[in-house]
Amino acid sequence: MLETHDLTVGFPVRADGKKAILTAVNKVNLRIEKGDALGLVGESGSGKSTVGRTILHLNRATGGSVTLDGQDITRLNAADEKVLRRRAQMVFQDPHSALNPRMTIMRSVAEPLILHTKLRGAELREKVGSLLEIVGLQKQFLYRYPHELSGGQKQRVCIARAIALNPELLVLDEPTSALDVSVQAQILEFLKSIQKELDLTYLFISHNLAVIRYVCNRVAVMYLGQIVEQGETEEVFSNPKHPYTKALLEAVPLPEPGQPRRGKPIVGDIPSPLNLPKGCFFNTRCEKAIAGVCDQKPVPNFTTEDGRRVRCVLYDPEVQPQAAAAAAAL
């Protein structure tokens, strides 16, 4: 089980000639049970990829904690970090840049095995060959170079490399967004099948809501570095609670251009992480925002009747009557 508690990531920047901290991830709490696939969705710049990279120590957490099966992995020494690499791996967005063009496929997939195991020679070739077969590639690909493969084949190679050490957790950061639509469907179907076969746990990062709905059994929605809603995927998609989740779903393009929109588009621009709004971060763009309530103090998570976690005062049982009226109109 993977769990984050108040995970915070800030980056030092300069703004108007002064030093400042850009908070990309703001007290994020996630819980992923073994065998689950949790989708992390939100607009570009919401902090999704930063969460995934921080869990795998590719970014440094500036606050909060990350635990894997009860073990705190927020800050590790070199030896413990090497152990983490065996337990958790990442598949990146662009397979074209994820593979070294000077390395054969054999060498690229074998790299984690060389670093973490004693496999060498014929045993190593046999292991890499079996990994390629798992991802649907024949052993004849072993001595090819990345430029000789299609985009879908390259992503399969990246997945083979990620599962080489039999990890428990895979962080998939937009793994199909750089691929053609027909290839995307193949990769998604393949990812679903190997999750069951290898008993993998997924943190699946995407801006594509249809992809998340197809692959993931749970979903968390991010806005400006915060989780604003999380729950079972079908429940969230069929009956969104947070105004941002609802607006995000209504923004999905319709197949027929002449069809009327399902709702109003989100108004305004995303506020700067260097100048976050007071109160609820979404209140400056939310048509359900209540003056004097949503723009006053930080909003905690509330648990709804169906067990969903929602960061919105509309679901605060102690909030003013006008909030209840606004919730009824949502």
C-alpha cells in the first residue's frame, strides 16, 4: 500500500527579482491499496507529474511524508533508495526520449538487471527476451536500436524495462499521450492485462479522462497542487461532487460539433502558484463560490455519504445555510 500524508513540494524561483517558493504540490493525501489503479487527473500544471516524480525520489519533498507498506520512504540514503528502485518504477510520457538512441533494446532493458541483479551472459539475454515477450515483442527486437521501432513498440520496451525487477508499484506518467490513437488503445489494453497478470499497483497520471475511466478503479482530481476530490472512478465520473470536477468533465469535447454543450466552460485563468487565492483555490473561477465563505480560510477535506473525499465547503455539515442551497443547485 502506498500512502502520502500532507505531501508538499516547493521549488525555489525568482519572481520580480526576489526569491520565492513555487508550491507545486500542496499537502496531498493519497492512499493506493495493493492491486489498485489510481488515476490522477487535472489540467496541465496542476502538479500531477510532480506527485509521481516525488514518490519515486526524482523530486525532493519539502514537507509531509510518503510510505510504502508502512515504511517511510520520504527521505532515504543511497542503499535504501536502491531498494526502492526494485519496488517502484516509472514509465515516462515520451518513449522517444526515454530510450538511449545509442543503446540496443537488449542493453536498455538489461540496464536495471545489471545494476540490481547478478544476471549476466546467456541468463541475462534469456531474461530480457522473456520480458520482451511479456510486452508483445519478439526476441528479434533484442539487437535493434530505438530508431528502428515505432512509437508503440518503443513504449512497450519502456514498460519491459520498468517491470524487469518485478516492482510492486508502477507510476505511469501520461504513457500514451505521445502515441497515435490506434496505438494508444493497444497500450492501454496491454497495461490492463499485465496489471492483473503481475499483480501490479498503478498510479496513472493523465489529463485524458476517458483513459482514466478505462484503466483505473479509483480517481483523484488535482487543482493547483491540491486534491479536490477522490473516490471510486465510476462514482466520481457519473456524479461529480466538486465544482471543478464537474467543470472538468463538462469540458470534454463532444463527438458532434453541433451538439449543445453539457455545461458552462470554466471561466478565468488558473491563478499563479506564486500568488494562490485565499480560501478555496478554485473560488476565483467557481460559479458556486459563496462570498465570505469560500474566500476566507483553507478548506479541509469532507467525507460524503458515499465515502468520497471532497475539498469543498458545500459539503461541510456546519456551513451556513446558503452553502446548502448552493449544493442543492450543483
